[in-house]
Amino acid sequence: MKYTPLPASIFSQHRQRFIAQLKPNSIAVFNSNDIYPISADSTLPFAQHRDLFYLTGIDQEETILVLYPHAKNPAQREMVFVRETNKHIAVWEGHKLTKEETTKLSGLETVLWTNEFEKTFLELAKNVDHIYINTNEHYRAKVETQTREDRFIDWCKKQFPKHTYKKSNFILQALRSVKDPQEIAQIQHACNITEKGFRRILSFVKPGVWEHEIEAEFAHEFLRNRSKGFAYTPIIASGANSNVLHYIENCRQCKLGDVLLLDVGAEYGNYSSDMTRTIPVSGQFTTRQRAVYDAVLKVKNEATQLLQPGVLWKKFHKEVGRLMSSALVDLEFLTKKEVNENVEAYKKYFMHGTSHHLGLDTHDYGLLDEPIQANMVFTVEPGIYVPKEGFGIRLEDDVVVQSSGAPKNLMENIPIDPDEIEELMNT
């Protein structure tokens, strides 16, 4: 693998925290993702199911984890099933994990081949009271494709229609939202790679450069630093494109006087970073662009301070709305009267959320009705969008909530001060 894996002890700890939340006499099953077809014999690159990875550290297809903490046989309390390889697979696809390598990576002592799963599971599940299945309960999820997990659930319910079924996902949302120090270090590494990409393009961007050429510069720097690449589809948005929140075509030529909005992040070891910077294509902000930029930066810095243990998610966003409303009044986009009559008037210029959880997924798990806790990782990404003037400004950093004091900014070394950006672009 390209990245340095976390120690197996981390995944063992994750499993024990999950098991501690199970009802007595329960069994839980986690499946890897499919390799998804495109057409003909083409497929998308494999990406591991993040829940399975969180519990095992295994980054290989056709993997199944079974947790049965009350099994009479201690060897059956934690089991993983991996794909059995052969000479043909080795020639055509390359190396697959051996049983010994699987144990070293995951800390799981009982390793079986995937083709042994059905028989083993049927023998064990008939003795349990509860079966924990892993469904996608993320608040942004909209899944239209049947997954490997879905197929298992359908099969399992036919085999055991009278068992009680529970959802693993809500347990994992709580567990995954609070990061271990080693996980934070992986995210920091991803942020450091993102920094290298951003510094690379500062001397590259100029009028006449195409958005896709800038994307290629980021990709080059990410790959050469042992990242799989982008943590999400990059947004390289110049001129009016900077007002399109999820612009991903990246096909316009940058023009003199444009701002260039870059929403880009590297991944490392399946952990994401998520950065947004907005820079002047010419190397110099106009007076108007600079005024809006300074306002967004001020809101971002003030919003970051609000991410404290015990704060509720909805209250945080409400407070940020007040900060943005004040900024928009100062810029004369809104009047005090408009703000007083409608507390959400700011959404005309800032229509998206300020923060989201970050981790194994770019929009990571987190129970939004629960108070913020130390060691949660969030993005902070306010923006002001002015379609009538042909530009939008968004700035985004990744921060770790601390037990006391200000959050730690994992992107503190990535240039964001407008004077520094102009200086670097003109050096």
C-alpha cells in the first residue's frame, strides 16, 4: 500500500468500543464495498467501506468482519473473512493479503477465507438474539445502488426472519466522530499533502491557465506524496464558476481579474482533508474582492472559536449566521432592517453550512443532536457569493476541538492571509 498503516492496536480498540455498545447475545456483520462496474469490463477503483476499515484497517475487497462477543468458542468472537488468492489472481491482479498479513494489519487472530463465511455465519447466527446490520444512516446519504451490505441484509433476513435486527451505524456515528490521536495524525498528514499542492499552484496560476491544468498540478503533488489522490472531486472554479457551490467541470480558462476558488483536499490512508482557498488569478485582489475576502476570513476565524465542547450543532450554526449577517451589513449587501426582519437574510449570499465532521469520510459521521466533544474534527468554511459581480469567496480549514481553549487548526501552515498569498503568487 502507498500509505503507512495505523498500528493494529488502534483497530482492536475500535472493535472493543463497538462491542461494548452491543446488546447481550448479539452478532454484528460488516461487509466491504463492491468493485463497481462502469460498462463493458471497466470498473471504478476500489474504495473500502469506511466502517469496515475503521474496525479492521483492511483495505481489500471481498472482506467480511463478524463480531460475536458472547460466542462460546473464543476464536469465534472476532473473525474476519478475506479473499483467498491463487496464482491466477496473483498474475492478473497482484498480491492479496495472506492470513498472517491480515492478522498483523488488523489484530484479528481468526482469519478465514470469504468462501467459508456463509456456512460459518449460519451456524453461529441461529444461536443469537440480535443481528446488527450496517446500513447507511448519514444525514446526506442518498444511495440508489444496491451494495454488498444490502445483499447480505436481504439474504440474512430470509435465513433468520424472526431474529431481532439492530443498526450498527448509530453506534459507529458516535464512535467515529471522536478521533484517536493516531487518526488525527493521519488527517494532519493529509492536510500537509494538501499544503504542498496549494503552494505548488500559487506560482502556476496566471491568466490563460485552464482550470483542469490546475487540477492536474494538485494531482501530481498528491500522488507523489503517497496519497491515493483527491479525497473528493475537486472544485477548481474561476470567475463566475466560483458562485457554483459544487462546480466540478473544471474546464474554463482563467481570465485576468478573476478570482479562483479552490475546494481541494488530499486523502492519506483513507483519511480526508478538506481545504478551500480563493486566490486572484492576476496575483492581486481588486479592492472589492479584497473587502469580501477580509470579511469571509474574519467570519471564519470567529466561527472557529465557537467550536467548543458542549456546544450544540444548531446553536453553532445560528451563531455563525449572526456573524455573517454583521459582515454582510458592513459590506452593504444587507441593511440592518433586512437582518432584523429576517434572521436568515444572510442566506442570500451564504447559503450552505459552515462546518461538517471530517475523518474517514469527507462528510464524516457525527450525531448532530449531540453536543460537540473534544477530538472531533470539523471543517470551518464560510463564504460570500456575489453572482451579480461575477465572483464568490470561500475559505476553509480543518480543525480539532480541544478540551479547553481554541480548536487546533490542522491547516495553520497553508497560506490564507491575502497579503501572503499575493506575495507568494508574485515571487
